Amino acid sequence: MGGHADGALAAQCVMDVAARIFADEAQQPAAQLIQRIGLESHLAIQSVAPDLSERQQPRTTVVCAVVDGPNVLFAHAGDSRAYHLRRGEIVHVTRDHSAVAMMVRRGDIRPQDARHHPMRNQVTRCLGGGGPPPALELTPCPPLQPGDTLLLCSDGFWDPLEPDELGSNIELTELAQRAVARNPGSADNCTALRIRFESV
């Protein structure tokens, strides 16, 4: 996470835990596996820097998708997003765990004002840090259809881009370059994964 030391280390902890759990226990229900990944990842991140203050401890947002035939389950914590795209349109997107997202949902600010709000980088849920492990939010998606796309990305990728760009077939490397160019000097990670389903 931008502004926190060793965010890459925290993210690697999540990847390592997820790979181990999915390899060893893939037969378990997806929701159960995901929450276990969240719990064990949180504890693993805390263990790599036990002597740091809570404010200094590594932390990371997380987003994942579990696909079983046409069924998709998104899970996330923070403002990394999962998009379900169909014919260039956003069918579904996860709900950010952030201060500005809460303000928008309460009607305190307009959605178009969130991008430039001074609190836009304040995340309300993440893995790591000094607090108790958070539950990952689970979001079932509408069933996949042939041609659908899933896009999983960090806020450094989606925030500078427009919805029509996110739904486009433009190469991810070009979209990432646009995102970085529009947000010079940002400490935000710019990561994205796109999966297109020719059949389901």
C-alpha cells in the first residue's frame, strides 16, 4: 500500500499463503478457503515485522476471484477492485473499503468528487497492520457468459482510468502506462490482471 513500508512484502505474504492453501485444500468451499487465506495472510504479514509500531507495519489491499464453471466469487479488502465486464460494459464491480467510498454511499460527497478528495487514499480495510484480521468481503457475480472478462486491479490502475477504458480491449500495458502518466509521482501500485472467457 502506498505510504506504508514493505507493501510488496505484505503482498508477497498473501500470494504465498494463497498458493499453499489452494494447492493443499482446493476441494474446500471457496468462501471457506478465502476467509482462511485472509486470516493466515494477515497473521503472516504481522509476523514479518513484529517490532514495528502499528503505523509502520506492512499492509496490503487484496482482491481475488474464484471461478467454478460459470460461477464467480470475488473477495477483497481495501480499494483493489474486481470488475465483471461484458461487451465493454461493467456488469459488476466490488465495493471499495475506503473513506471516500463510505462518504459517497452516505451521500456526503458526489461520486465524481471522490477521485480528487483529500481522503481518497484512506483505506478502511486491509491485511496486515496491527489490528485484528479483517473479514474479506465476498461478492457473488452474475453467471459468466462466453466472451465475458474479469479484470482484477489495484487502485493505482483503475483510479486514473475512465470506465470505457477499463471495459475496452486496449492492451493492459498501454492502460497501465496511461494510468501512471495521469498520476505522476504517485506511490500507488499499478497492477492488473485480465481474464477473458471464450467459453464457460
